[in-house]
Amino acid sequence: MKITVDIDCTPDEARQFLGLPDVKPMQDAMMREIQARMQASLGAMDPDTMLKTWLPAGIQGMEQIQKMFWNQMATAMGQDGRK
């Protein structure tokens, strides 16, 4: 035997019926706080600082690769005095 019950209610009505708390005010407050903090931190950063913050390892890694490449080329061409 199979019994199907369809209940037509809104999520708020279901939450109240099940006795769950209303967390919407807390979520709204947290989202406002997060938005304010993000705007404050982004407003204080110039593009150069943002790049250094977001990609410090990438930029340093590229510089190291470039230095290594030039050292290898100089060695291969015999221009570093180690012929």
C-alpha cells in the first residue's frame, strides 16, 4: 500500500510548523557585515598592492624562472667566463 500526502505551504510555514528558528535576520546582518568589510578592504588597496597580495608566489616564481633562463643561456653561450 502506498499513501501520498501533498502539503501546499511556503518554506516559512513549513519552518514554523516544524519549530525551526528564523535565521533570515541573522543572515541579512552577516551579509551586510561581509559586504562592508569587503568594500573597506578593496577601497584601501591600489592595483599594485592587490596584485602583490593575490599573486605573490606567481610573480616571484616568474622572476626566478626568468633569472634561471638567462643564467642557463649565458652559460650555454659561454658569456659568464666559464668556457
